[in-house]
Amino acid sequence: MAVQVVVLDEYFLTITLLVSLGWQLLGFIITAVMRFDKLFDLFGGLNFVIIALMTMLLNRTYFVRQVVMTSLVVAWGTRLSLFLFWRILTTGEDARFDNARQNIAKLSVFWIGQLFWVWLVSLPVTLLNSTDRNFALNAADYVSWTLWAIGFVFEAWADVSKSVFKSKDENRGKFCDTDIWKLCRHPNYFGEILMWIAVFIGCASSFANSEWMYVSIVSPIFITTLILFVSGLPMLEESSDKKYGSQKEYVAYKRRTSNLLPFPPSLFERLPHWAKQVFFFEWPIYNKLELGEARQSLRNEGSA
């Protein structure tokens, strides 16, 4: 049996928090001093890479599960951070910081939030890499790796497809409904949620002797909550409705295309409204178009 390594605490919770704090503080200082807001997502994604590699190297056990799960997180963090960095360099300023560039306090909120987002979501791989028990691979591991691969393909394909679409002059002012975007309106978010569910499943196979570690299920729950209710779907759906809501093609696309879960459009369009709400997250908070139509209908009735 390997000898468990202790760095500040035996589960690497303190060291990962402190290292993440230092890394995010560096990014914040550069952004605040140079008024350069293009590093935010780069520092976020690379923070995952730092935590995953650091915890595995500190423990020096290198069990198959640890190596695989660490590699998956590194692959995800590297690809996403570099893609987002390239995208912001080519598209210009990050609109999220429009009201914070000149306000240090507001700017710091973004970086503090990112610090805790990275630390919480990284918990499964952090705890996995802190263990000194080598549990045999099982069916859950292979399910985890398969789900992660599917999620990775969805997210990467969605990012590349949309970038290619937007790079063409003839698509200016148009919404993306090509390739994988035909299956759902947010295939990248579907992929991200699926990957972090898969990471938890794979890491949890080593938590049998430390049941409290299952608390790291907060990782996929947290990322899913952010996407469903905070900075993901609500903001993007509202933004798209404002940009393209006057286009009949967009209204038709939204009605025939699932919000988050990939599904054949021809079948989705035929589903009853209640089924779309229950099984496909088609909630009122994601549809300002219908709200606007309802208000207009009330105005018309009142003036009649």
C-alpha cells in the first residue's frame, strides 16, 4: 500500500485553494493594472489543469484511475481555455466586464467567483488524487470514460462549428443552426454538464472507504445549476431572443429545437408543451419570445 502524502491537509483541499487563490490573484492584478480583460477564461480553464496535475504529482501514486481522470480534466481545461482565449482575441472585448473594467470592486467579484467555481468543480479529481488506495477498475469507470468522450465531442464540435459559421461574411446577423446546433440550442453546455457528471462517476469509484468524499457530487450539481439558472442558458437565451427574435426563421428554430438535450427536431416539434417542459428544460425563463407574444396579445385584447 502506498504511503499517503499530506500537504497542509491529507485531502489537498487547503493547498488547492491557496494555489487557486494565487493564480486567480495574478490574473486579477494583470487585468486591473493593464485593463486587459481577455485573460479571465484562460486563467479559469488553466486553473483546472493546475489543480489536476498538482494533486496527482503530489500524491505520487499514479493509479490507472487517477491518471485517466486527471488526463480527462487536463484535456478539457486545456482545450476550453485556449479556445476561449483565441475567441476573445479575435472578437474583441468581453461584454461581461462592460460595467466592471473601471471598478476594482466589481472586477474582483468575477475573479473571486471564478476561484470558488474552479475549486468546487475540481473536488472529485482533487479527492481522487489524495487517496492511497488502488481500487480495481469497474463498469462505472468505463461508463464514465464513455460519457466524458461523448460530452467532449459535443462541446468541441459545437465550439468549432459555431466559430466556422460566424467567420463567414454571409452569416452576419444570423443565428447558428448548422451541424450539431440542429440537435439542440446549446450543445456545448450539454457536453460540459455531461463531462462533469462523468468525472464524478469515475472518481467516485475510489470513495468507497471514505464515504464523506461523495460530497464532491456538488461538482456536477454546481456546474449544472450555473448553466441552468445563472450564467448559462438564461443569459444566452435572453440575448438570442433580443438579437434574432424578429426573424421568423429563429422563432421556428426555437420551436423545433430542444433547449439543452439533443433530440431530433422533427420529433421534438411534435411533443406536447408539458413534455418539453418536463423532459427538455423548456421553461418560461428561457423564452422571452412567448412572454412578449403573450403581452402583445393582452394589449391587443385590451384595445379591442
